Amino acid sequence: MTRSELGLGLIALALVWSGTRPYYGIWLDARFYAAQALARLHPASFSTDLYFIHGSQDQFTAFSYLYAPVIEIFGLEAAHAIAFGIGQACWLIAAWALASALIADCRARLWAFVGLLLFAPRVGVLGTISYGEPFATPRLFAEAASLFAIAAVLNGRRFVGAVALGGGIAMHPLIALPALWTLILMCLLQRSLLAFAFAFGGALLATALLLLPLEQLDFARMDAFWLDVTQRRSYWVFLTMWPWEAWLRSGTTLLLGAVVAATLSGTQFRFALAASATGLTGVFLTYAGTDVGHLHLVSAAQPARALWILVLAVNLLLVPALFRLASEGALNWIYARLLVALLPVTLAAMKGLPAMSLAAFPISVLTGLLVAAFRLGIRFEGSISRIILVSVFGTSVAWFTVCLLMSASVVFDSSPDTSGLVSAARACMLSGGGTLLLWTVLTGRLRQRSMSVGWLCGIALATAAVMTFDQRSDWQKFTETQVPVEDPLRDFVPRNSNIYWEGGLEVVWLRLRQASYFSCAQGTGAGFFRATAVSFAERLPSFRFQRSEIDCFGLMQISENPPSEADLVRACTREPALDYVVLPTRVEHLTPSATFHVPSGRPVPNAPWRSRPAGDVFRYNCDDLRRSDEPAAAG
């Protein structure tokens, strides 16, 4: 490759990355790590918060020690952007180092890297297990350290790998430990397949002991109350509570892991097989220790998260595996090639449309059957084979189209508080344009005409990527900025007051930087600390009138009607420490004690993944509501 081609290829990769990982700001788990860093800077302000009062996940990571000073210097909004940028850069460099250690040919490596960025990186319930997340958490840095450690060991630099892996464990042990197990299995595979089998089989056998009702483990089991709260709040931790869609996604990944391992050889084979074994170990340990054994430590460790490294291995090595199948004559009919080519398209579509897993699983099964037939020496020749392949390919395309139409509505809700259609169009334009640009470079088609055309297209797409990279909604920009000293919001929410703001946890945590009395999101620590589960379960019934928090949708029956005066009186009476309730809608027959105009879109009641125009929120004083209830109680 010439320097011009290499430069254009790097621009193409950057376009694919920008299309798949735009900047969404502080959302999902990034909220918790931002709040943990803020709590280090302002411990008194968060001391009564439900998420922190009994302990938080902050004690298991060194991330906040590094994140908090950056926030203090640059402010939260800029600090998160800096952490996101550094984290993504580290992750990309580490992933490229791993790809270089696994794939010698530069062209094949570039295609593999496109697959890593383009294919769906998520498995599990709602994609809770993934890699390369588009926000700043310690998982991003732990993944980067883990990938760099594996690359370093493959290159013979074991000390560097050990140091990198130690840093990953310090950042997020639940991410780095599966990488360590993968490395151990790879080293055993290099010695002999028998050593690998003994280690893997021994791990499964030891895990199987957790299926037995051993009295020695009773002290570590979750009691019935704690288990019930954890299952309702964090049901995705329990495999038996996974919906069929989550199993289809995970099953597709496990199946493709076997396909990749059966197709490749050498270091690529060892990595694919070790990653598959690691994912299976995590799944079995989760079932035995969490679903059956109800062990607190296993539940908190969430060993199913080991699937992240399997998803990464599959997405990185799938394209080289398909190339090898084609080069070895396994796909000697055009229809077989088209069928296999449909698989990457499906995996890429599944990234934005989770329901496309309906199509991905059967197409993966068919690909696996093709590989098995090839390994068994079966060749597709003759008219009967042609009819079979034509029928299978036609059926697969038809089913792919049906699944695409079934999941089309998901496009409109594919990103937080932004227009789903615009977000999807941006992703398709940049990712598709980057992939097409890379194809023209690697196939040498630009040489026949002019490289300047490719450079013009690349620069134009890169400019569009930069201009649209910030995909935050107005609501997120509002919540991420610290409230000014003279802002009316400071009068609306008195300092150090106990406040419940429906759908406004980010306002209280990030903009006001003080404790929130309750939100369903704050119950995430219930699986780690029993005291948190108790407090969460006690407060949850008081706020069943809420309609604006997506984390509550699996916990309670969401009311279709706006909250009433009786709902607020009940909440304030049940919660003596609660000072104020802030609602996005006005309560009928009840005068609010204060009103605040939110200058940006807010979550919509009963549809919190959407946003509505700016408007007023209303504060109700619990002391007034309790006094109004006294005459009724006396009567």
C-alpha cells in the first residue's frame, strides 16, 4: 500500500468508528461513575443519597481517583468528554495492537478491524454486555488494558502484558479477569489441546459443585428478600430471566465463536477457542452460582460479563474466517458465498436494530452447517446442491427482509433523547461510506481513476462526522453543566434538601451536585449490598405514580394517569425525611409551592426514551402535604 492509500484507509476506519460510536454524553452507566467522582469531591452533599448511603461500586475501581481531579480542573462536562476521548483512543490502539498480533496481512487486518467496529458488540439483556462503549466508564479502560495485555503476551512481552492486565484489574476486575482466563487458556492450548481440555473441564466441574445444596455455602447465599429485590431490580443478572431475544443474540455469538475456531488455525484459532471457553465458563458460573446457588459474591461478580471478550473475538476474526472459507473452496457456489456474505450484513444491522437477532441466529446456523460440511469433506456440486443452496439463500433473504421490517420502528428509538431517524441515517452514511471507501482502497479501484476523488469523498465525510459527532440532546447538555451561582434552579431546589425529581436524577446529581432521595436507577447497588436492597424496597412503593424513568419499567406497573394529590400525600406520609417532590406535570387541584422553567427537552411520561419541548416542572412541599392530610387522618 502507498502512503496515500494508507492515509485514506485510516480515514475510512475513522469514519466507521465515528458512525458507530458518536458522543452521547453522560448517560446510562456513565451517570453512576460521574456521580461517584462527584461524591469524592463533595462527600457531604452525597452522604444521604440512596445510591451511596450503604456503599457503592466505587470501592471496586480506581477510576474515580483519576476522574475526580479532572472534573475539579475542567468541570464535569469537559471532563467526561476528555475521559471519553482518552478511553476511546486507548481502546482503538489496544484493539489494533491485538489485531496486528493476530493477523499478519495488513489488508485482512483492516477488514477485520472494520468488522470489530461495525458488527453488533452487545449480547445479553438490552445489550448490557458489550465492548467499546460510547461513554466514559472504567470498563472502557479495563478493556483497553486487557486487549493490550493479550497483544503483548502474543508478541512475547509477558512482563508488559502482566502490568497492563494489572491496570485493567484495578480499573474493573469484572472485565479484566475474563481476559486473564483467556490468556491462561491460550497458553495451555499452545502446549497441548489436552492441557486446555483439563483446565476448561476442571473449571466447569468446580463450577458444577455450586449446583449442589452445600451447607458450607449457606452463609454466602442471598436470603429470600434480598434475592427477590435483586431479581426485580437487576433481572438481567439471572440467566433464567433472560428473554428469548437475549438468548438469540448470545446463542448467535457462541455459535459464531465455534465457526471461527473451526475455520482458523494457529494463534487465531487459539484466541477464538479460548475466548469461546471463557464465555461458556462465565455463562455456566452465572447459572450455577447466581440462578441456582443464589450466592451473593457470584451475583455481584456477574461472570456472564465474560461474554464481552467472546463477542470481540468473533467480530474481529469473523471476516478473516469467511475469507479463508472462500479461499479454500468451501464456498464453491455463488449462492453459498451470497449466504455467507449475508451474515456480516445481518450482524451490522443488528447493531442498530436489536430485533435483527431473529435473522442473525438462523443465518449463523446455516453458516455453521456450511463449515461443518466443508470440514467433513462434503462439496456442493451438481444440480441438487444448487437447488438446495438457492432455496436456502432465497429463504434467508426473505427472512432477513421480514425481520428488518419487523424491527424498523426501533430505528426511531435507537439513541437517547435524539431523533432516531437522524441518528440512524448518520450511522449508515458514515459507516457505509467508510466501508465503501476502504473497499475501493483495498481493491485498488482508485488507482484506475484518481486518488483525488477518494480523498475528496473522505474529507467530505470526515467533515460531516466532526460536525455531527456530538449527539447529545438539549436535556443532556442542560444536566451536564453545573448550575450557576445565581441560577433560579438553586432557589427551586434548596441546598441539602431531600428531593425526589421524577425523571430528573441527572439534574440532581450532575447539575445540582447533591443527593437524590429516590430513583429506580439508584437501586442498582441492591445486588451488591443488602442494606441498599432494603432501603430501595422500602422506598419503591412510595413512588409508584412516576411515569418518566425507564429504569422503573421492569419494577412496577406504570400508571397511565398523571399523579394525583392522594399519590403525593401518600409518598410524603410514608417518607418522613422527604422534603420536596418535583413533577413534570401539574397535579390537579393542588397548587405547587414553586415552578421552574426547564430550558430544554425532557423525558416524556410513559415514554422516557423520547423527549418533549422545554417547559415547566412543578415542586410540591411535603410539609404542606402532610399538614393537609392531618385533618383527614383525625376525622
